[in-house]
Amino acid sequence: MGILGKVKKFLLEQAKSRQFIQDTRIRSYFNFELGRTQIAISLLDKLLKDGPYFPIASPTLNMFSMLQLVNDAVVNRRKCYVEFGAGISTLVMARLKRLNNLDIQIVSIESDQEWLKLVEGFLKNENLESHVQLVYAPLVENDIYLSKKTDWYNRDAIDRALASHPKPDLVLVDGPFAYNEELMYARFPAYSYLKEKMSDSFTIFLDDINRKGENEILEYWAKESGLEKTILSTTFGCFSKNRGFYPFYQ
């Protein structure tokens, strides 16, 4: 074999070796994520098994992220939970409030009226409707934006809802939809809107930080607030102020 043949053979072996390493890392990653999900489902068992099946789709908050949310609510004795985007998190938090007899107000903000009715039906089925204030806040033009303008929830509707509750100290930002380049910064207004309304101690969670838009938003929020961001998984991050206990499972 000539020198050129030896070089080609060497490069081919190196390529195969790199591919093997990459495949091994991918398998390890998926096994790690699967293991964390199984642990989260086990720990959340009491909050997941009650009631009829709730539809789970791609935008749904995953169980490992749900675990962080629930932990913070219990460990730090949160008084007012506000979520942008109703869904399984709404049911889980309502069940948690009843099961643990928590002194927490739950405000769920949603822009899709039909989806909100569906969530309301599930709450009523479990006699949980009194534990949650569902707020229909359609997306409207707004003046809070990063890089490009996007619609956001009607602030008047949110103002009216929050007026009758303690200052928010636990927030989940999982809406509105931000699945393409045009909408990538759609969730940006949340902190700017809330920052003067928050309690002295709080945690704000942001879902889907594996996407460019949410990743940049979390970075911006952390800098604007002067607080350190915490990356809890590839898709879930947060930042906290005056947090009493570290509640996160990592």
C-alpha cells in the first residue's frame, strides 16, 4: 500500500472512531434523560395518577421540569403561582394545592379560549376549579420586545386577575407559542411586565431554552435582573431572588 493509501486508511479509521464516540455520547445522553424522566414520574406519582387522561403534546412541560416547579412551590412555600400557558401544569399545581393543603393562589393565563375551556373541564371533573383562576388573555400588539415586535397577552386582562392576589413569587413562562423564527422572542415581555409586580422572594422558570430565542431571553432576563440564571436541563432554566431553600433536583 502506497503512502496515499495509508493516509486514506488512517483518515477512514479516524472517521469511524469519531462516529463511534458520537454515537456513544448520544446513547448516553438519551439514557440519562430517560433516567431523569423516570425518576420525576415516580416522584410526581400522586400528582399524575388522579383523573382522566390529559392530552400530552410537544409543547407540554416535561416531567423533569414539572418536578422543579412543584419542588419550589412546596419547599419555598410560594403564595402566588402565575403561569403563561395553561395545560398539564395547571392540573398538577391544583392537585398539589389540594393534596398538600398549600396556601397558594394559582393564576393560569392562556390566549386560546377553546384550550382554556378544555383545561377548565378537566379541573371541574376533579372539583379543582376553585383552586385556579383561569384567565383568557388574547394575544395583542405590545410595545415590549426584543429585536422584533411580537404579540403578547392582553395586559389589561392580566392586571385585573393579579389585582386580587398576593404578589407573584413563582412564575412559569411556557407561552405563548414561539416555535419558529418569526415568533422566537414571543415570550420576552413576561419579565418586563412582571418585574415591578413580583414578591421580594421569587423564582421565574422559562421552558424551551434549548431553542435560540428562549436561550437568549433567559440570558437577557438574568442580566436585566442582576440575578444568576440556573440551567436545570437542556430545556428548562430559571432565575431566583432571595430564595429560601434550593429546591431543584439535578
